Amino acid sequence: MTPADAADLSALLKQLKSAYKDAEISSPTESASDADPVEHLLWSLLLWESTPVKAREAYKRFTDATSDLNEFRVMLKSEYEDLLGPRYPLVSERAARIKMALNDVYNREHDVTLASLLKAQKREARKYLDSIESLP
């Protein structure tokens, strides 16, 4: 890489940083530390192959449409697709993955929660999350 290339790259990075300074990727929940890990899981599935802005809007539509995560879990795949909208990236695959992931969590925990992971060690929690069906 020549010094000119390095300067061009540095200028590009500064330009991108200023252009996307408002694109926060953190969880959209009020208090991220108090949120159930399954809410972070949902946020991650919405963020996968998408933008933070679209993910945040979709998360808001999901939370406005349902009263709790169990009600959200029992929705049909087509209802997920309707809430996401036809222009959301990978809408059909994303809806299927969300449905499968939430059902997998429910089948293991008998509730739509991953609160047990808060007490688990990192290695165990990672192994648990890696084994959830449909997570990318």
C-alpha cells in the first residue's frame, strides 16, 4: 500500500464515520443490561444482513404488535413477514429463522426466555446459543 493509498483510505474512513455516526448498532431496548437475552437474540436476528435503522424499525413494529414474547412466538411466519415488510432483506428466510429460534428456546426452557444464561458461564452460554436451531 502506497502512502497515497493510505491517505485515501484514511479519508474514506473519516467520511464513512461521519456519514454513519447515528447508525447505532446496540440493542433497541430501554435498558440493555436488564433485557432478557432472548430480546437480544431477536435483535440480532433482525440485524443480521440488514441495517441498524431497519432492524430498529422492525423491532418496534414487533413490540407494538404483541404484548409479550410468547404471543410473538406463536405468530405465523406470514405474520412475521407482514410486520417486517416485503422490502426487508431476506424477509422470508428471516421470518422462518425467528420462528424456529423462538420455538427452539420455548421447547428447551418451557418459556420464551434465556434468563438462565445470565447465570451460566460464558463457555456454557456460548455452547447453548450455538446449538439453537436456525441461528446464523
